[in-house]
Amino acid sequence: MTEANTLLQQAESQCHTRGVRFTPIRRRVLELIAENGGGLKAYDLLDQLSTEHAAARPPTVYRALEFLIEQGLVHRIESQNAYVACACPEHTHGFQLLICRQCGYVEELHLDEISDQLAALAKRQGFNVERQTIELQGLCQACRPTSNA
């Protein structure tokens, strides 16, 4: 079973447990994102969907993405305005993304202590955190020159 299939099964189970609809379009959007491995932009999704569903329009894709984000199945890469499948949808805490600037590979980290420390610091400053995005950009191991390894 591929990683994308595993994510789709987890998503289906999670949506069933929560009592929310995992429609064929939502499923297909998640599948396309999961198969990509790196960040995928909404209009790239639309291009792929429109070959399968002639009625696919931007609102269709954006509604599906909004749902997938709300359910914790997809993360938005803020710096690229792109989307990546959540590698650990059952994880409910913050996350960090390592993004390769050369090949586009994205890896998800779960360093809860960092998220908790930032939230605590913000709270001490009287700031209410609604969303936390931590993106680290650089070169992955495969793209990094061996002399810098």
C-alpha cells in the first residue's frame, strides 16, 4: 500500500469518526496533493481536476482545500501559497515544515515544545495566537552538495 493510499484511508476514517463528509472531490484533491510529495498550488490542482471533472472551478478547489485544512489533513505552505498533505493527521498540536528550495520536497516535523513555548511567550505578551506557521527553507539532503554535508 502506498503512502498516499494510507493517508486516504486515514482521512476517510477520521472524517467518518467526526461525522463530516469526505466527498469524491475532497478525496481526489487530497489524493493529488498526497501523490505530489511537495507543495501543490490551487491552480495546479484545478488543472489536474478539470481534465477529470469538466465542471471543476476555482471555488470547488478552494472549498475542498478549506475543508481538508480544517480537518487537519492538509497544511498550507504560506511562503509558496501551496498545499501539502499532513503526514500525521491524528496529531493535534503544532507542526513545522522543512522545505527544499531546489526540489520542493517538504517534510513535516512535530516539535510540540517549540509550538508550546511560542504560544506561552505570546500569551505572556497578551497576544492570542490563532494560527502558527513555522517554515524552514533550505536544501534537503539529496540536493545539498556533498561538500556542505
